[in-house]
Amino acid sequence: MKRSSRTNRQIKRNINGLLSRQKKESVYAPADAAFHVLAAFVAILLPLSLVALAGNAILRVPDLMAFEADRSGVPAELGIEGTPSAVAEEITGFINHKNDEPDIPALSGADKVNLIKIRALLDKSLFPSLLSFTVSIALFVFVRAMGRRRYLRVALNTSLALFACAVCFTLALALIPPFRDAVFAWQPGIGFEEGDVLPRLFGGLYPIFSAGAICLISFIIYITLYSFLKRFTVEEEKMFK
């Protein structure tokens, strides 16, 4: 009799637990759809914003430009005074709003117009990239605080694929000139013609060097951040096993 009574109580607890879970699932079902959407934003914004920020940073520093100018010897061929580092500093100084105009007499009017367009493009993309990265982290924290860790696990795994796509896109810009020209064609006013100085100064291997640096830096940051965030998507009972 005691065993039968104990069994009956266990059956009742199991039934009550099942009913309670079903009730919770029915209550949270609409909310879960919203959390799916928020996690999807994390998956999209996190990798793309990191690659965009890395690209913005690399194109604003003079080191790779100076290396390519020194390697190619083009400044000396064009009769540009100053070291390759000084030439690169002039151009990146203009891009970073440190000077009103690059002090390089060899640059044509078309070169300067293209520099203005490139600077404007970098400026316009900087804030959205920073905002996207900040929003992705804020959404991650919010979804985790709401206990939807499994959605974040899926989001982080999905972001791996999107990061790989962003890296491939960046490399394609550097390695496939027709593809790069097609992308630049979408940017009104940006275009180089035969005789322009900038393509000669920073053509050659500079696109490949810069794309490689963008991919390497974004990869290091992304993998570090991915590993850190992944720890917060593990269920608590698994963390303490």
C-alpha cells in the first residue's frame, strides 16, 4: 500500500510538472518568436560590423600605404619629394581630417576628388558600424538575461558563416579587379582613370595587403569575442559539471 501510494504521488507530480511546462510554453511562445528575431540580429550585426570596423581602421593608417609606396618605388618615379612614409602620412592625414588637403603636388584634381569621396565613405560608414556592434552586444546581453541561451548559441554559430562570407567578400574586392570595379561603380563619384596618380601610388599589392590585414585583425577580434560570448550561452548545469 505504501509503495502504491508513493507511486501515485509520483505520477501526480509528473502530470503537474508536464501541465506546468505546457502552460509556460504556451505563454512564452509569442515572446520566443521575438527572441528569435533579436538573436538573428546578433548573428548578422556582430560579424559584419567587426569586418567593417577593421576595414575602416586599416584604411586610415599609413603603415601599409608607406610599405607599398616604398616597395614599388612609384613616388620616386613620379618625382614626389619626401619619403614613402611622409607621402602616406599626407594622404591618411587628409582622410583622418588632420589636414585640409594632402601636400602632394603630383596629385591631380581628379585624385583629390576621389580622396574626398573615399574619406566621406569611410566617415559615413564608421558610425553605423560602431552602432551595429554596440547594438549586437546589447541584444546579446538582453537575450541572455531573459534566459534564452539556446537562441544565442544558434546565433553565434550562424555568425561564423556570415563572418566567413564577409571575409570572402573582402578578399574578392582585393583579388578580383572586375568585382572591385563593379562595387565601386555603386559609389557615385569614385572612379580612377588612366593617368591618375593614386592608382599608381597604391595600386599593385596594396589592395591585397590591406584586405589581408582587415581579415586577420577582424578574425583575431571575432574569434576572441566569439569564445568569450560562447561561455555565456552554456546552460548552468553544464558549466558546473
